[in-house]
Amino acid sequence: MRIGIDARVLQGEMRGQGQYLYYLVKNLLEIDQDNEYVLFYNGFKKGSFAFPERETNLKQIWCRIPGRVLRSSWPGLNFPPIEYLIGGVDVFHSPFNFNFTHYTPIPSRALMIATFNGAGDPAKMWEAFDVRKINQWYQIIAKRADQVIAVSENVKKDLMGKVKIPEDKIKVVYYGVSDDFKLMEDKLKIEAVLKKYGLSGKRYILYVGAAEKNKNLSGLLRAFANIRLQAQAEDVCLVLAGKIDIAYRKIIQESEELGLGSGVIFTDFIPHSELPFIYNRALVFVLPSFYEGFGIPIIEAMACGVPVAVSSCGGMPEVAHDAALFFNPADPGEISSVLSKLISDQGLRQDLKSKGFARANDFTWKKTAENTLAVYKEVKA
């Protein structure tokens, strides 16, 4: 087979859906030498490919067409089909949801597979959004996709509720966790990374991710303000690891207004080569989002031996299972209560650490690639 994949999400920083696609392709290339993979990138100014070009069964194509042109012609004219840009393919995979940077899915004459990564309440995800365009994305997926991959059972349920797609047309394929996330034994390297981000010698609660409304960092700040008033947590810091953008600057301002001062540390973007070291020394990891279809940082933290506290909604309970504590993300008091319990109870932290290791072992990118390849073959059969 010649398998086309929309790779535009790899042109920027590799966040959730970008991580998914990167590790999916990386592992597909390792396990499958029989099929050819063709990655589609686009931008008037050519950037870098995500993978070395030495792979024998990989072709990466960069089309230098202004994005605004394609965003107009694809939805309105259904033209040009992807075959005009990358050549004929047997299967075309649209691996990420509708977003405001790229029009998706790209028109194709081939069999189409779409990945649905989950989507919460738009009002809690974006400052501005067009419901009509979001709903159009769902309708196109329902009409065109020969098979849909959902990243969790919860996401599958959400999709079936939003559009009437037959259940047998949806396959659940979980995300994985990179082998880079593990217990680190190099104490000198750990200390060097901690020092770089001002974390040396600190006890800290860790959050990793962006600062959009859905991530609920405002609620986390209010919860942390309560925690700092407790005797056993006076020296505990809150570390927010994510790129300082407009959304994060609002959170920085909120932190200042709450008088949290140096108790909250904003690290800015941390590359994946250093992130496991930051996880390794965290007291607790927290993910307070109003919605996550999966929540990759949950299993990254577990793989690094960090006890986890997460929201009790979306796909997070399905992923964390019995290896985490849960809270209502809309209740800062409940968030602070759960985090305080973890901070003060060493036995509980150790129990969750052990359960977390076992749970993280259930998720590998190799398994994700194997199950995705099985979907490609089933659709083409």
C-alpha cells in the first residue's frame, strides 16, 4: 500500500496531537517495511521535515501553497484532492482534529481514515470559535471516513453522540508513552536540569502543558493558594511547564494577583530531552483540565514514578484507572484537598507510584502503531 498522512501538525511544537503523529509514524516505519508512507506538509515558507529522509519506505513532500488558499478551496470546492499534491495513495490518514490553523480533513479520492482525539466544550477551549465550522468537521468525518480511530472509549462515546457514525466503523487505538519517560538514575544530569529551570532543592507539584481555558490553570492556582496556607506544604511550589504565550501571560498575571509570588514557577517550554528529569523529581503531578480525550502527560508522569492527581472527567479516568486520585475540576477546594492528601501521605504516594508504573506499561507507541496498521489493512482489504 501507499499510505498518505497529513503531517502538518508536525510543523510546529509537538504538543498532544503532534506527539501522537510523530510517535505513530516513527513506530510504523520501524515495524512495517512492506508499505510506503507519504507525509504531506504545507506552507509558503518551507520548513524542516520531522523525519530523516534516509528511510527507504518514507517520502516527505512539502507543498509551498499559501494556507489561506487551501483553507478556501478545500471546503468550498473540494479541490485540489490530496492526490494532486502528493501523488496517488491507497489510503489517506487525517490524524488530527479540526483546528483553526489547518483545514481538515483534506479532500482525497483514496480510502480515508480519520483519528478523533476528542473535543470538549468549545467555550472552555477557545476564546473565539465558529460552531458551524466545528460541526462541519464532524459531518465531513461522518460522510467521508471509511474508518475512524478514537483514542479512548470515552472519545468513541463522545463521537457517537455528536454524529451518528456506526459503532463498527470506530476503532479504539490508545496513545502510547515514549521510552524516554522512565526513572532516571543519573543524579548529576538530574541536578543539572533542575538547576537550569530553578528547581534545584525544591519540592514541587508539576503541571505540564499549555494554558488554554480548557486546561483550568486558573482553578489550579486558586487550589494552590489554599495549599500554601497549610503547614505541611509551606515550602511546596507549583511548577507550570509550558511555552509562555498569550494564554500563559494571563495565568502569570493571575498568579501575581493571588499573591503567590515565587511559589509558582513558570519554566517556559521544556524540550522532551529534559522533561523526564523534571518529572522524576516532582512530588505530585496534576492535570486539572475540564476535558482531555486521553491525556498523554498522565502516563508520562506514571512512567517516571510520579504519583498522579487528575480530573474525574473526559478520558482521564479511563487512562489513569486505579493509579491516580481524582477531583472535580470545577471545584478548587476539592483540587486542593486531593493534592494536600498526596503531599502529606508518603504511603499513598508510594502506592500510586507502584500502580502508576504498572499502568504506564499498558501503553506503548509500538502497540499504537501495530493497531493503526491493522486498521489500514482492514480498510484496504
